[in-house]
Amino acid sequence: MKLSQDALQELYAWIDQIPLSKPKRNVARDFSDGVMVAEVVKHFLPKLVDMHNYIPANSTQQKLSNWQLLNRKVFFKLHFHISEETLKMLVKSSPGIIEPVLSTLRQKIEEELNGIQVRNRLLHKQDVKDYNHETDVSYQGYIPVRAHTLVKGCQLNPEIWSNTQRPMYSHLDPEIQILLEEKEQALLALHETVEILQMKVQRLEHLVQLKDLRIDELTRHVKKEKANERS
């Protein structure tokens, strides 16, 4: 895919806005070892990249290793893949190869950021709904409702997730559908873990309340003994 001159200028302007470890001079050569590509992703999606895995290199083998790691660990999660033939041309600093890759990467990063915003809005709406529902009552036993709500706010409502996300899968490639479904299952597993942790928190709060009652009882007993001694 060859980019137009306008598209190239826009792409270069986008790259120039990113704080990279070295200035951009010759794009094909600068990005040939994959390290600056990892930095681009790290800038926008910091949790997706561990920079210590990518070693600045002059050797063809190390450059190729960096790119292959990007393919497996990063590009896979952004739902695209660079062919082995293209990787070899990137490593050789072949002209006109890195620009389409960076253009596709930019698109995938923007899609991921948009997806994160949508998920955050859905979770925020659910948090507000939970909070408004539960604050109708000031206390549940001895447990403050607000504390309970904060714990519950970490949960992902599986009903909301399934109803809003699954219809979006149908138009995607089967491999991507499988990946998204696996992510969904992982999120649901986290949801169950949070529920278990919430129950443990409530149990610990109950134990603290029992301990406080025991301390009050012992305090009254000591005061009573001291009163008897004075009399």
C-alpha cells in the first residue's frame, strides 16, 4: 500500500509529536530495528509494551527478533500482523515499507483508544447506577454502603458487557472473534474474582466489628472491677 504525499506528511507530523528516544532523520533506517515502533505504541498504550524487551540493534538477526516479538506480543493484541517477507524488508531499511506499517499501526492504536473510551463509559454508567441504587439505604448491618459500593465499582457487569459487545463480533474475522471472546471470558473471570474478594472484605469487616464489641465488653469489665475495688 503506497501512501499519497498528503498522507505521508500527515503521518510524519503524527510521528513528530511523539517523544522518541532519538530524532527522526531517515524513517526507514530509524525504525528498522523495531525499537522506535515499540516506543510509539508505548506512548499511547503504555500497558501493552515492555520496552526492556526491545534491544536497539544493528545486526539483522536482532532487528528481526524485535519485530517478531512486536508481532506476537503487541500487533496481535491490536488485531493486525506483518508478514515475514515485509519484516525482512523492514530490517533491511527498504524504502517505502515502514510508512504503510506505521499508518496501519496508527489506525489500530486509534481504534484501541476508542474502544477503551467506550468500555470506560459503559463501566462508569454502571458504577453510577450501582451507587445511586445502594445509597438509598445508609447502612447494611454495620457495613457502610459507600465502602461496599467502592468495591462493587471494580466489578464488570457481565450482562452489560455481553449485550453491548457480542453483536459487534459478527462482522469480524473468525480468528479475531475468538480472541475477543477469550478476552470477554477473562473479564468475566475477573468479575467473579472481585465478587469473591468483596465477600472476603465484608467478612473481615464483620470480624473487626466483633473484635470491637469484645474490646468494649472487656473495657466495661475492667471498669466494673476497678469500681468494686474502690468500694
